[in-house]
Amino acid sequence: MKKIRITNKTFVLTAAIGTFIIMLTVVILTVVSSRRTIRATEDAVYSVSSFYLDAMADRRAKTIMNLIKNNFELLEKSLGFYEDEEIKDQDELRHTIGKIKSLMSLSRYALVDEDNLVYTQYTTYTGGTRHEFLSADVLKDKVISTVYLYGSSKQLCLAIPTENLKIMGKRFKAVFVQIDIKDIVDLLAFDDQGRTSFAIYSKNGENLSGTELGPVVSTHNILDTVKKYISGEEWDKFHDGFMKEVQGSLSFTADGAGETLCFVPIEGTGWEMVVLIRESVIQDRILGISQRNLSSSRAQIIYILAAMLIFAGILLLEIRIIAKKRIEAEQENTNAFKSMANTDALTGIRNKHAYADTEAGLDRMIKDGELAELAVLVCDINGLKYVNDNFGHAAGDKLIKDASALICEVFKHGSVFRIGGDEFAVLLQGRGYETREETIAEFNRRVEENLTKNEVVVSLGYSLLGEKDTRVHDAFERADQMMYVRKQELKSMGAKTRE
Amino acid sequence: MSQGKEKKHIRAAATVLSCALLVLSGILIPGCTDKGGPGKNEPILSGAPAPNTDDAREAVNFHHNLDGYVPKRDHYNFYFTYKTVHSWWDAVALGMEDAQRQFLEKGVVVTYEYMAPLQASAADQKERLLAAQKEDYDVIGVDVADEDVISPLLDEMIASGRKVMTFSSSDAADDCKRIAYVGNTHNYEDGAELTEALCKKLDYKGKVAILVGSVGAPCHEDRANGAKDVIAKYKDMTIVATEYDMDSVDLAYDLTKTILMNNPDLDGIICCNMSNPVGAARAITEAKSDAVIVGMDHDKEALRYLADGVIYCLGVQDCYSIGFDTLQVAVKIADGNLPGELFPEKTVEITTIIYQEDAAFIFELLYGDIG
């Protein structure tokens, strides 16, 4: 299995991708959640709005029914006035009617005699064709009817029969009031900040109240108008609801906007109270709330994203610093170990291991043709065994140190290695190479001087890297041979040897 | 300038001129009963155009305000009687009630009776007037059921010091001394105009019948006369029948059925009152006849037939304005004013000929959307 190499770049990339995936997940989850919330809210809004409209329609329908009930009660009460008054002529009758109207706050209040003559506060007229309820010969019960006046205004007519009512010797058959539907509309209006609209309709869908039911239906015939926006089946159901005076609701979309309406029959009148709300009104409000929530979520996401990025950045920076510190410490340890491995403990100069590393490096350079100048010096301490055997190892160690010090002092521009117990190697490059003749001569002079003072004596041989040499060792061998020659020479001059 | 606008301007000029003449006559000869304008039996064929409008939107004016006249009293009591109980006069009544309300807002109480028999009857009307003149009414208004019967009575009432006016559809005889008339002053012209429309539609040839309302009712008779005179102009047109429905839709239906039975190739029917076109349209529809109907007034059923194309055109009178102006003039008469600067001897009200394309608008205007 191939091993994956983890680098800083890999780490940063992984961190960045991880952060991005987390953020993307958060964003997607937030958006999905918002949309779910909006859908759920819309469903709830529909249910609530239907309920709300239903309640509003019902409330208005009941207001009208109460109005009708109150007016019937007032009509009944008004009959009592005629029993108490002795009305002799039409002027007195008009006066009484005026008094009743005023006391009971009735709008158009009138009496009808057996000849269908209608008596109001100011007029008396033949009303056979004007008031539909008078078409019946005998009025048996309360009558609620809609009066369509010439000029397209509409009124609600409430009439009750008047048994045994005789005024001015005439029998009267009914008393009635007519209430302008506009006055009823004023009663029904309450401020809901234009969120809903309402209208009163006849069974055939005619708008009786003259109020606008939203911008689409407006004051048009509701049955004809909604037909364009709903299926035939839905329309039949809606139409049946109207005709059969049952309560119901309808939703449709017109001009891109959803509309919901509820219709409630107004008992006894043949009217339907319809309340409509444009879903856009609710949706706009919900959308507003959702938008605010969404904006808030977006801000939160951006804030979290920024915070996470900053946090991740700081984290990465810290990791990088820690890693760097660890690497540096590791390097230091490595260097220490490396230094320990390459240093001769006795003399403090580089050891044979270090020489081998250096020699390998130089061999690569020779191979690559990059090394032109190199002088290899081989030094060997004369008489170390003699000192060790006669004066102890401490004296021998001192001799080694003295030899090392001498070599290092003279070949200060070279690399000095202790490659054996009494053997040293010096590699000269650059300035050391250029001054080799002088330094070698100086070294030999110092050795010969030491010989006279019974101090450390070191035999030195050297060789330059030749053109045919393929490795450092080639020059080393030549230098080693030369060193033995010198050792013999120094022996002859009185220096101690192993022999 | 369009023909319609030109016609309107000519009418306006004629109206102004006639008003000016009336004012002048009122100043020079107080109490003058000269009714001015075109004589009711004078054909309009070569005379001034009828004060009608071609614009259906102006057919009825529901927005009136009392003029600047300040009544001398704070209470008036009137008596009005008209031909028969009928929704046409209910429309007139609404205009009167509007004026009454506006007077009341000014602190002037106007009370009145507005009475009619179930069937049009000159005799009944005479009785009502005789009874009314015994009461203390400030003004008595009459929609004349039969000018020959009623006009002399009105003269007697004037002679006895009663203030009498005529109103709505029918004026009294030309020489009647009633004080003023508010209503349709161009019944003859209306009949003629409807008939012209019919003749044009029939390409000026064919057999036509005339349905009239009540015998002797001036407005109905005048329209019938206008129709007859127009037909007489065209040699290829023949009147095959003239019948009276006595303001009954059922009778109009029966009469039309009989006419169609006797004249299966009938090309047109001219209807002179409100009930005529309804009965005629029912019969025509039932018989699947192609006869073209022209008629009068704004009956709901007639408007539906107009919308359906069964009736070709209808002459719609501005009943609301008639009612409003009647009450306003009555107050002035009650204060002792005579025709002149304050009101003309004949207050001219318009008739609009409407066609199929106007039916929906007029229906909405007059009745709302009652489906």
C-alpha cells in the first residue's frame, strides 16, 4: 500500500476543505430549514386565515342578523304607538310616523293600508309595484326582501303584518322599514388595516353592498368573476354553496396572487356575506418575517464563517509555529547526535566517521567533475606505543592531544580528522590548498624542532588529487605511502617509532 | 365634429333659444299658457331635432342639486296623480324623493301624495282630481291619462284658483291653462325616431304593426302618431295593425300573437309604451318570428330582450330627472311663481335611444347587476 506523505500543504488543504464542507453543510441546512419553515408557515397561514376569515364573515353576518332582529322588534314596538294615539287625519299620521322614526332611529319607516297605499313621514303613495312584498294579497308573516331601486341602489326591506290596526277608519296591513345597504356596510366596517375586504352578495352573485372584494372580484358579480380562475367542479361547488345558502370557502389564484374567501349565509335574507383576504397580504407579512429570519441566519452564517476562518487561521498558525519549533528542536537533537557521532571525544576534532562522510561527499563531486583542487595529508604520531607502554595511557593521550593541536594550529585552513589511534588526515581546499607548500614545510620544521625538544613528533605525507583519481582514497594511499617514508626519515633523525 | 356631437349642439342651441323665448313670453304676458316649442302634433321630420341624446351614459342623471331658488315657506303639501301604478312612475317617484330630501336639508318640509289607479283610467283620474281640489294642496300635479277628458277639468281647477301642473309622460291639451309641464315634451318625436330606426333596419320596406298603450293617453298617442307619419313617408312600408294594450304586458303579448297569426310575414313592431315591448318580445320569441321590435322605456325584461337582440332599440326616458324637476317646479308654483325666469313652461327632459350594445350598461345603471 502506497503511503500518503502528509505535508504542510496537505494539512492546510485538508483544513480548508474541511472548513468549507462544514460551512456548506451549515448553509444548506439553514436554507433547507428556512424553506421548510416557510412552507409550514404557509400551510399554517392558510388554515389560520380560513379560520380567521370564517370568524370575520360569521361576525359580520351575525351583525346583520342582529340588525334585522332589532328592527323587527322595533317594528313590533312601533305598533303600540298607534294604539295610544288618536290619529284623525293624514297630517297626524305623518307626525306620528315621524315621531316613531325619530324615537327608534329608523331610516325609512312606513305603514301600508289595505289598498297598498304606503304612508311615510312625508309622502303617501301607491306602492304596489314599488315594494315586492305588497304583491301578496295577505301578509301572513315577517318578510325580509331586497329592494332594487331604480338607480341601482339597494335596500333591505323588513315588513311585519299588522293585525287589527285601524287608523283613520282604514285597516292597515303592514308596517315596514327599508335600510340602505350602504348604512349596513357602515355598521360592518371595522379597521383591520385593509387586510381583508368584504361584500354582501345575492344568491346570483350580485354585489349588493357596493364594496370592493379585493382588486380582482372588485364590485363585479362574484360567480361570474371567479369562474375564470377555478375549475368547473370548484365553481359548481361554490355556486351550489351560494344557491343553497351554506357556509364555505374558496381559494384561487388571480393575476399571480392567491385569494382566499369565506362565505356565510345571512339567515332569512338570501344574502351571502363574503370576506376575502389576499394571501399575498399574509404571505408578504410572513415573507417579511422569513426574510428577516433569513437575513439573520445569513448574518449568523457569515459571522460563524468568519469566526471559523479566523479560528482555523489562528489554529493553523499555532500548529505551524508548534511544528516549526518541534522541527527545530528535532534538528537541534539531530545536529547534536550528528556532532557527537562525528567528533573525536579526546581531541575534539572530527573523527573517522566524519572523514568517511566528507570523503563520500568529495567522491560524488569528483564523479560529477565538480572538484578540481584537493590536497590529502596523512599524519601519524611517532612513538605513541612507546609512550603508552612506558608512561601510561594518560601520557599517550596527551601526546595525541599535542599532535592534534599542532596539526590544527598549522593547518588552520584545512579540515582535520582523527582517523585512527595515532593517525590523522587533513583535507586542504581553497586557501588551505593554495598555501599547502608553506604550511607543510612549516609543519615539518615544527616537528623537527620538537624532535630536539623531545616533544610530539608527527610524520606527514601528502598527495594532490590527480586527474586520473576517481576518489579521494586514491590520493590518500599516495599520501600514506609518503607518510611512511617520512616516518623512516624521522626515525633516522632519532624519533621514536613502534618498532 | 361627429354627427352625435353636432346633433347635441343643435339641440342645446334649440333648448336655449326656446327657454329664452319662454322667458320673454313670461315677462311680456304673465300667465301665458302658450306652450312654445314644437307643437305636439307637428312632425319633426322637417323641424328641429328632438332633445334626445345618443349617449347611453347620459340617459339618466341621478345626480341633481336644487337650484338657487329660496322657497318662501317652510312647508308645502302637494298632490300628484299619474296614469297607473307602474314601475316607470316608481322611478319618477325616486327623483321626487331626492328633491324632497334636499328641501328638508334646507329646512323646507315638502309632503305629498303620489297616487294612481291599478288600471289607467281617465274617469278614475278625474275623480281623484275632483277629490284633491277639495283638499288644501298647494299644487296639484297630473300625468294626464286622457287629454280630452282631463284638460277641461284642469282649466276649471285653474279657474277656481287651484295651482295645477302636469308632469312625467303626458301633458294636457295645447290650449289647457295648467301652469307648467315637467316631463317628456317630445313623445311624437320619440315615436318618429324609433320608427326611423326600424325603417332603416328593414331597409325601408315591409309590414309593421303599432302597439299603443292606453287609449287617449297623450304620450302613447303622440308616439303612435310619430310612428305613423314616418311610415307614411316610405312607399314600401305598410302598417298592418294598430292595437292598444292598456298598459298591460299580458294584453301586449296576446295582441302581438294575434297580429303574428294574421300577418306571419310581419317585419316589425313599433311599441309606444313600457308594457308594449315586453309583451311583443315574449310573443315574437315564442313564435320564433324575425320581426324587429322597437319600443319605449326601461323595463328590466325589455332590457334583457334588448341585450339578447330580440328588441332592436329602446327609447329610455330620464324618469329620475323628471321626478326631481317636478318637485322643484311645484315648490316654485306653490309660491305663486309662473313660468318665466325661474322655470320654463315646459321643462324638457331627454329620451335616449339605446341599442343592444348599450343594454348591459343601462341595466347596471338602472338596476345594478341583478342577473
